[in-house]
Amino acid sequence: MLCTTTREGMECNFMSPKGCRFTAGTCHPIVEACQGCDRTVTAGEQAYCKSYPDPASKWRNGPCNFATHIKVESKESAKINPLKASKRASAKKK
Ligand code: SF4
């Protein structure tokens, strides 16, 4: 539904016929870490996120999972089942 408050005229999943359903009835401006993300939109003099109404909370516990301007590297390497690895190694020897 189209926003009729903070981002007037823009599509928003939190908008309802009764108004904005997000906490406090409005979305929040982007934070510094959002700079460069393709999901930012400008409404008035503020920039907002198209995907999430509270950008600060998306960065609270690490990088935002919707961000388009960063690459999150996996900390875990692929898990290898030792039993299967052993079978694979012995199959190659034959
Ligand atoms: S997707 Fe994440 S990084 Fe991009 S503007 Fe929204 S909150 Fe910020």
C-alpha cells in the first residue's frame, strides 16, 4: 500500500487503511552504515530504507542482511563429514 505519512506516495508493507502499522507510526531515517546501499530512498530531507523501517536495528547485531553495498563473508568454512571424506579419499586410491 502507498505510504501517506513519512514516505508519502511510496510503496510500503507497513501501511494499512488505518495508517502506518510500524512502532510509533513512522519509519526511521537510515544510519551512517547504510550509506551506499541501493535500498535507500529520499523523502523530504531525510533518507529512508525501502526494505526496513528501522535501519539502526538492522545494524545492531552486525551487518544488515538486506544491504546491497557490502559482502558478508562466511566465517565458517564448509563442514566436512570426516567419515565421507575418508571414504572419498579411499575411493580415489583404488
Ligand atoms: S537494506 Fe539495510 S543497509 Fe540498506 S538502507 Fe536498509 S537498513 Fe540500511
